[in-house]
Amino acid sequence: MRTRPIAALAIALCLSLATPFETRTRAEGRPAYGGALIGSLLGEPASLDPAAARTYAEISAVGLIFDTLYRVGADGAIVPHLAAAVPQLAADGLHATIALRPGVRFHDSQPLTARDVASSLERVTRSDAGWLLAPVAQIDVPATGDAVVITLRAPTPDLATLLAQPQTAITPLGSAPRGKSVIGSGPYRVVALDRKKQRLSLRAYDDHFAGRPYVDELELRWYPGADDEARRYEAGETQWSLRGPAAFAGHQPKYATDALESPANVLVYVGFGRAHAQALASVDLRAALSLALARSGFSAVGTGERVEVATDPVPVGLGGTAVDGVARTGDLDAAHAALVKAGRSVGALAPQALGALRLAVLVDQSRADDREVAERVVRALDKLGIAAAISAVDAPTLADRVARGDLDLYVGQLPVVTAAPAIAWAAAFEAGGDPWARRALARGSIDPAQAKAQFARALPIVPLYFRAVRVHHRSDLRGLAFDGIARLGLADLFQFGAPRRHP
């Protein structure tokens, strides 16, 4: 996030800002304010409500519009953001006082107060993201009005980390964004979310407490076709692409290009609904699917970004299991054995009934890679004698059906937005609708070893692989970097100099 220190600005001497459509050169001086940029999101955001943010696109969008009490720094450390300091714990370890940064205002110029913070966090406790605040028993605003006091059910060492998660962002009086009324305090404010034109339009918020963004306007797009995004970038119509620099082999983008890649921390997984409740609730069926998958094939999905196949929902660096050769190639004998076991207790999975089972795998049509992932899942089901077909829907429809359980299987996406293993494990349980982690967090903390063992027993989701985010961007675009949770730091962008074209 921008702080505009004098030393950092000195480094920017002799730079100038160019809009995508004109170049405004300057002999010297710091990066200028102004201009407009067009780039990509990794799919369509189903919602701009921070409490509902799940996918990489949603977390990226709400991070531009809203602020949290704490944030994850570039090195993974938790640092104050709307909070003025780290939580101050009472001697009993059960009462945490969080002082607030003064002078913060929402996009409608109203001051951000302790009551807004308390109401926002209370709303989170009632939402699907309530697991994040499971340790919280009560939230109060003292008479001074410059802090909130959180009463905990048990000592919670990861409290600041929980309050750095994007879902805990602060809204006016804790209200959910509705229609065109999307008010936050973040570096950008919403101009329009146009789902028909597949774009989110943002404008810089002049009074953001951490500094005004350099760029006046951002237009973030998602694309219906696998090659559409790269084709537009290749033609020079956009400033960055998440799906490669050119649509076809041998082509070059119009302007000179650089690339930047995040850690591989966006989990792609198979989730389950309740359309065939008995069959899909069977842990043995889920295990059979996991065993039948040849995970090595997922390395070819995407446009060259790093892929790390997985059987655990947290990266190896956070305690996940390194995938061995059997998991990479699949184990059909073990898969069939697991399915036979499932058939003993679930009639629909018995050998004589299996041929009548028809499943649908839902995918988000704005995430081109998800269809290829689903095709591999369908092939694994076919090896088990289970028929399945793919159905593509828009992001809001998929999110709604997942929330209602009105589907069979779906390809999901879960960014790992913390360096705390316990919270990463908890997010995976919650993605599968399993309350185990929420109950454990309510007691103050999660033992990652216990979480790992319980996950293997319950299989609330079937992890497939972790992917990195690779951005190809015009070389005159500066300030582009991944933040501590691997989101693109779009609020720090600026563009300068006459853009160079490839020969």
C-alpha cells in the first residue's frame, strides 16, 4: 500500500506518466497523477461484498475498494492498516483493545468510526465468513469512540491475522454493498460493475488515508473465451494480461512486455453439493475420485504459470504433503476399492445402481482453465463407471448454487491469503461446509497436525493443484507487484515514457 515516503519518491525522479492513449513526457520529477489503465481480473467477481469474497478475483476487487484493520505485508508479516497498532491484550488474554487510525473517511466523505468497525465485524460473525471470528464472543465500542474492544472466548494468538483477512473489511455501519451503492474506504471507488460488458470500472479515491493512487481510472475485465484476453493484450488494447502476452504461438505483443509471477498459492479444488446428497456425502466416493485423478495432467493447465499439484489444501510450505508418484499418476485399483466400500453403505453407489448415476460438474464460465480441469475430473469419474457432464454458468450463479448446495460437483478456487497454517486449514474446511475448524477456532486456535488428520478423514473438498498468478504487462507500466497475499498491487501503478513497440 502506498505511503509516499520522500526516499521512495526520490527514486522516481525523471519518470513520467503516460495514459494508454497519449504520452505526457516530463523531463524530471516524480510519477504524475492521472490517466487510465485497462487490465484483467482472474475471472468475474460474483460479489463485491467483502464478507462474501472467496475467489482470487473477488479478493482482488474488494482489496481495492475496502480496507481491513490489519493487512499482510510483503514479507508475510501482519501490520496495522485501519488499526493504529497491534491489538493490546489485557492480562487475562481475553480482552483485546484495537485503537483506530484517526481521520479515515469512506468514499461518501463520512468518517470511518469505531461503530462502523464493530458493526462490520458483527456482520462477519453472522455471515458465511463467520468462522474467521469464531473466537470472538463480543465486540464493544468504549466511550472514547476511538477503539474497539474484542472479548475472546479463549486466548487467540492469531487475532490480528484473522482481522487481516479480506472478508473482515470495514463498511459503513457494517452494511452489505447493494446494487450501485458500494461504499468503502479503499484506494479506489466503484464507478460501475457491468456484467454484460464484463468489466469493473474504478476511480481513484483522492482522500485515501494511505495516499491517492497515481492512476485516475482502472478498468478491470474478464473474458468469455480462452484467447480473448491475450488477443486484446497482443493488439495493445490493454496494459496487462493474466493469460499470456499473445493469443497464438509465434505472435508478439504490440508493446514491449515484462512478466511477473506470484507464489503458487491459489488452490483449485473439487467441491461437492447436495443434488445427489447420499452419494456425494460419501467420504469413500470422494476418496475414490481423488485416487482416480492423474494429478500430473494439471501441470499442463493454464498458460505457463507455475502449477504445483496437491492432495492437501495448504501448500507444502505451510505443512501440506508433497505429492508422490502415485498421487501424480492416480491409483485406479485403490480408487475402485474405495468405491466398492462406498457402495456397501450407499445404495446409489452400489455396483448394480452405479450406471444410473448422472452427475454434473459446474464451472465458472469466466475462468477459462476451469473447463479443462473439469474435463479431467469427468475422465476420472468415467474410469470409476460414473457418468458426468460439464455445465458452465456465470460467477454469481455458481456462487449462489454452491451456497445453496444446489449442484453435484464444481471446480472451486481458494486463494491461500495467510502465512498462518491453522487459518489456511480452516479456510479449506469452510470451503467444504465442514464445521470442524470453526469449532476448533472458537477454542482459540487450531493444531495444524490435527487439522491435517481430520481433513484426511473427512475430505470436505478434493484438492487438485496450486497455481501461481502470472501477469504479462507493458514494460512502461511501473509499480506492479504482488502484495503479501499475492494480489496485484494495482493501487501503486503508474505508467511513464513513450511505450516501445516490438520491431
